[in-house]
Amino acid sequence: MERVEALARLNELVGKDLRELAVQYGVTVWHEAGKKNKGWSGHTIERFLGLPLNSSRSPNFGSWELKVVPLILNKRTKLLKVKETMAITMIDPIEVAAKKFEDSHLFNKLQKIVVVARVFENQNENCSLLHSVASFDLDHPEIYAQVKADYNLIRDTIKNQGFEQLSGKMGVLVQPRTKGPGHGSISRAFYARTSFVAHILGEGYSVPLPVTS
């Protein structure tokens, strides 16, 4: 499926409840043991678009990447804001050390993406409205330069100090953070900071509440 077609189909879901769609497509939100499937919203969107569940590091539609991010209500401003950072791709220290930015998985993932923003109501996930859909290409010169600088900082740290010296404090737009079960995880991934996610959505740090029917 081409990105233009996917954008058109996804925009039909704006204002719809993804939780109801998950039931329709048989996507598990809560396991029998009471543990939440953290990727349920992304799996639901993938099923809606006719894509098998994907764990590959390649863009999941061949030429473009799909991401789903949660928005949360700012009680002070009464506007929605980006709830958390967005995982982009895992960090393979050998690969990162060997490849310049333009040849990296990070570049491959970011150069052509579609980001679906959903409203996070509460931990129960009884309802989650699809708020908006945005397309993003890593073509803004300043953004490109900063993401490349963040990658090079992470790459230089791996090469000169070691993988274990990576810190979530690094990076202006993209940071290296632990990813995996438990607090003892040593796996790390590239994450887009909330300010970068807000830029991708094209609405700044806060976005207006959705209009529902």
C-alpha cells in the first residue's frame, strides 16, 4: 500500500474509537493475566490497513513507516499534548558504529513515515479516539541536521566509550534509551523526544481536542 492511500484510509478513522476497532479485528488489549498489550493500538491500525503484525526493523510498508503515538490532556491548558517519547528503531551497536547516518536504520525509518495520534484516556484503555494523522519526511534542513548530529553523538559514544555509556540525556531530538522488559534491560533504542514528536504532528507542543460525533 502506498503512503497516499494509507493516509486517505487513516483519515477516515479520525474521531473513531480505536478500542472498538481492536475488538472488531480481534486485537488483544488485555491478556488473561491482566497484563496490557502495549502495542495494541499499533496492531489495530496495522490490521485496519491489512498488514500482518510486524517486528522487522525495515519500514513496515516497504517504503514508509507507521507509528502510533498517544496524546494526553493537559489539565492546566485543556489541550492535548504528546504523552511520551516515540520509539523509532533498536540500536545495534555494531551496525551504528559501522554506518554513517545516511546508511543507518534510523535514517531509513525517519525519511518517510506516517504518525497516527490517539487520545490516551486512562490506564484502563476503555476508549481511545484517533485524533489525527500526519505524514513526515526528514527533509527540513535544520531538523535533518539536528537528527544527524544526535546520531553522530550516539555513534561516536559507542565507538569511543562503549555502548554501555549511552544515556537518555543525550540528543536534542533523538535520544538513546533502554528498551525491553524490566528496569534491568540493557537493550537500547533510538527514541524521538516529545518535542520532536510534536513537530512531526505539525501542531507544536500541544494540539487541540478532537471533535467527535
